[in-house]
Amino acid sequence: MPHKTPARGFYVIIATMQTKQTLIIANLKQNPNTLKEAVILARNYINLKKTSKNANIGMALPLPFLYPIQKEFGKSITIYAQSVSAYIYGPHTGETSAKQLISIGIKNTIIGHSERRAMGETNESIRDQVENALAENMNVILCVGEIQRHGDATHIHFVEQQLEIGLMKTKKQDFKNITIAYEPVWAIGEIATRSANVNEIYEMTIIIRKKLVEIFGKISGSSIKIIYGGSVNSTDCKEIMSVHHIEGLLVGHASLNTKEMKKIIDIARK
């Protein structure tokens, strides 16, 4: 039986059994520098996957590496795009459509990462990205998370709005193709003031789950995976994975270090 620990009016439920595969996505961002290095990383990840039976491991690669890595390793590991266009086609220099990604075998994508939002992506453009990706039957990891945490709970409304608008054009039957990644921006990278604690993560996963149930209904909304992305490393991943509702990790900088990723995977899948 799970045991409960009080947490700001909620309960953190730490499961003693894991019935689903842990989803672990390596978001390589604008790394590595060369295709040769990307191939080495892909081979290393495939080796990790072979020894990680309870983990579903994927790689989110820069655009130039997607086709060659998918062609050579796509049957051995799941490959993700890091974004997708809000447009179906047309005069949009530098954009890549969902249909174009599908044509090279890429069936998975991250959408709405905080770094993309910081470069100007809005809830509305992310909504269109989600709609276009799902129209091509892609699997979508939709990233949400507050920029700052406020005592007046405005950060809760901020995340709710990201979900409401981001999933506004989503058909209810598409819930199986959706995963939500919670990433509190204030706890990520160089701007981080501190790491998010389990109570804060749990509080927001409750808010996210409630909103998903409102959008998709109780059964469908309860089955959508929620993963965590926020400067994940081998030191904090055990505590993060103890939070009820968290079923995986979106790993950024640490994903470039295969030894560190092995530690994260080994801890997270237990």
C-alpha cells in the first residue's frame, strides 16, 4: 500500500509499485555539434535501453540530425523533434511542418518547451502546433510551467491557461497521443533560484490532472501521462519520481552525459 505524507494541504502519495513504463526523454536541445557525435549518443542510448526494461527511452534531436538518426536507429529507439510548425505549409522560412516530419519517419515531438516560449511562442501558436501534430497522428509532449511562483496562486491560473489554450483545438479521442511535461521555469537552468520540491511539484500535478479531466473527461484525462522537466539530475530524480502522477522525466543538460543518464534511468525506473 502507498503511504502518505502531508504536503501543504495535499498528500504526497509515494507508490511502492510501478505498473507503467517510465518515460524518459533526453532533450538534447542545440546539441551535439556534429552528426558523428549524435550517432555516438544514439548508440549509447540504445545500449542503455537494452538494460532498462521498465523504461521507455527517447531522444529529442536538433532538426538536421532527425532524418539520419531516424533512418539508422529509429527501430531501436524513439526519436522526437524538438518542435513543430504552427503552420501546415506555405511561406514560413525556417519552419518544419508535422507532415514533413511524418514523411521522414518522425512520429513524436515536443511542443511548447519553455525555451521556445521565451523566444516568442504563445499559447495560441502552441495550440496550432498541437492541432497540426495531432492531425498527422503524432505523439505530442506538451510542456507547461509557470515562470514565477506567487503566493497569491496566480501561477496556478498561468498553467491552467497554458493547458486550456494549448489543448483548445484537440479532439477528445486524441488523448492517447498526448503527454504533459511540467517544467517550472523558475527552477530551470541559469535563471534557477532553487530546485522545485516535491510538495510544489505535487501541487502542480494535481492542478494539471484536474484540468486534463475537465478537458478530456475522467477516464481519458486520468490516463494522460505527466512527466517532469526541470534541471533533472541523478541527485534529485529519485525524489521527483516519488511524486504521485509523475510517470517520467524530460532531461535537458544531463542528457549529454551518458553515465549521468544511466544513473537517472536506473533510479527513475525502480
